Amino acid sequence: MARAEHLLVFGASGAIGSAICALGVQKGWKVTGVSRTTPDEFVAGVEYLSLDPFAAEFDGSRLTRSAKFTSVCWAQGTNTNDSVRTVNEETNLHLYRANCLYILVTLKALLDQNALEPGSRMCVISSIWQELARQNKLSYCMTKAALQGLVLSASADLAADGHLINAVLPGALETPMTRKNLTAEQIERLTSATQFGRLATLDDVASVVCYLCSPENTGITGQFVAADLGFSRVRIV
């Protein structure tokens, strides 16, 4: 008898996290969403948990449930604009804590609490900017680049327990936030960079994540999959 799927999503209140939660529910999985703040909109069928791993009262046992998790996705994180000329040490450290250390703290808690089924599948939301440079994104690019080392090291360390861990790398996504933060000219450059004529969507990202977190993934680990319609690899000339 196939085991019931139970997906844990960190950053469930964000746009990407919400999309992943919704697709997990659509697939018939049990979904638990973790966030530090109450979501503006709740995804029907998701059990929500408010949790801050950096709070003094953080208790890893709160991550345990009656049914162990078969898959985990980290979709949390933050962003900022800075450069080698404007970088602030505290801001840089804040991004490292939010984008990298958060994953280590919660992953260790899950392992310490024996909250994962053997052979669980895990997925980290990184960014195409872990491998590329973008102007005025120093701290963001640095922390996303650090995730490459995290995922590779974890894929080796977790293999003895049969766990798989990968990363999905979105580029600019079709969201209101992207439309707000980028100019019309920037959007045009992005959409014309490939012949799709559009930006990748939240659904594009969620579908890749849910495949990597599904029972169909039996041997993919330590990999980095760009969900960007080829933007980071294709050049139209």
C-alpha cells in the first residue's frame, strides 16, 4: 500500500509557498504550511503553523505531527538591493539568516525530532541569481549562491537515510510584485529574452517543486533546476 503523502512548506504565506501548497492540496496530499506571520489569504485544505526558528522560545517539537512528513519545501526568504559600494553588514547577515540559516535550523529540527519518513524528498527554492550576477543584488546573490553549497552538502549527508534534496531556481515570475518592482522596459527585455514571450509563472515553479517532492522522484538529488523558461541558458540573436 502506498504511503500517504504529507508535504511541509516553509514560507507558506508567500506567493511561491502558497502556489506550492495549493498544488499539493490539488494532488490530494496532506499539506502543512509554516510561516512567521499570518497569511493574507489561506489556501483551503492547508494546516497552518506559525513558527519562528530564531525566536528564543523556538521548540523544534512543534514541527512534529501525527503523520511524518514525506516531503519538505523551503520557500521562505527575503530580498534587498545593495552593491559592494552600499552593502550594510547587518542587512547582509539578516539575508543570510533568512535565506540560508533558516533552512539549516529547521532541517536539523526535523531530523532531531525524527519527523521525516525514510526516503523523504526535499526542495529548496533558490534563484537563477545563485549562478548569475545582477546589478545591485550583492547580498541576495551571495546568499542564493550559498544555497548551492547547502544543497550539495545536504544531498551527501542525507543519502544514508534515503532522503533526496534538490533546488528549484526561479527567475523573474509573473506576479504583481514583479510588475511593481520592474519597469515596463525591464519586463519587455525579460519577456523577449526567450521566444515564449512571457514570464515564468508561479504554477511553473510549483509544478517542478511538486514533481521533485512526489513519489515519482526516486533518484534525483543534489540538482538545481531552473524554472525560468530557459532565460538563464538561452540567447536570442
